[in-house]
Amino acid sequence: MLSTLAALLPIVNPLGSAPIFLSRTAALPGPARRKLAIVVGRHAFLLLTAAMLIGTYVLRIFGVSLPIVRVAGGLLVTANGWRLLNSDQRDASSSPKVVDAWEREVARLAFYPLTFPLTVGPGAISVAITLGAKAQSRGANTVTELLADLIGVVIVSLTVFLSYRFASRLIAYLGATGTAVFLRLSSFILLCIGVAIIWTGLVDLL
């Protein structure tokens, strides 16, 4: 379980993703943001669990390797980082249409892009697939090791929920200007992470 936490937490990085969560939900009221934190945490658990249990078989069916998953996912992360870096937060936060229809907006944002690829990206999926394949290769210890891995995934998902649930407090601490600067820097870091994931996949392929 501790090995699963050590492998997944630095890649999922809920605290580092919290500012991105804030920037994508700036137009939503507080109740919508809290509900979205619950939904993203649940989706993160389901996605990591699915990758751990059946990810190897799915990739084998489609003839896709992990390096290809990294390159494709890295492109998604890079595209989202670029979009956030060049977005106008004032326009997004002043849109009354989004505020009035926040339930529909929660459903639209919950999986893409907030769960995938911003929270559970290609790196986390690759690690989950690797952990699942390692556990399934242990024979008699498969059930015990998979159970320990799943407990680790539960803790990671709970950390995601808590980080996103209380992310709005960053706004109160930083203020309007500080929040804008922090969000831009976080978007740039996300862009760099996407490039790093692409590079890792290309190195493995080449």
C-alpha cells in the first residue's frame, strides 16, 4: 500500500493540481465547486482502479504500448496547459450563463478535463497499469497485493477530494492578483509536465 502511495501521489500531485482546478471552475459557485470535488475524486478512483485491474488487457487488445499512451496523453496535457496559460480568467468568471447552469457545467467538466488528463494523467495511468501487472504476476499473492494497491488508490482519491474541496481557500489567502499570478504559473508548470511526458514516451519508443 505504501509503495502504491509513493508511486501515485507524486504523479497525481493533488496539491499542485488544485490551482488548475480553481482556474477551470472560477465561474462556478461554491456548492458547485464542492460537488465537483466529490465527483472528480470518485472518477479518479474509478479510472485508477480500472487501469490497475484491466489496463494491461485493454492495451493488449488494441495493440497499444505504454510509451504510446504517454505520448498521446502528454499531447492532451500540453494542449490543456497551453489553453489555460492563454485563457482570459476575467471573461470566464463573469459568464452568467455558466453560473446559472452550474449543474450542467459540473457534469461537463467532471471527467474531461478535470479528472483526465489534469488529475489522473497518462503518467498516473501508466503507473497504475504497471502496479496492476506486477500484482497479477505474483500468483498466490495476487488478491492480497491487489487489495493493498486498491487501498492506496482510495487514499490517493481521498487526497484529491480534500485538495480540491479546500482549494477555494487559496483565493482568500492570495487575493485577486496573487491568484491570477499563481494560476498562470501553475498553467505553465502543467505545460512543462505535458512536454516531459511526451519526451519520456518518445525516448521509450526510440
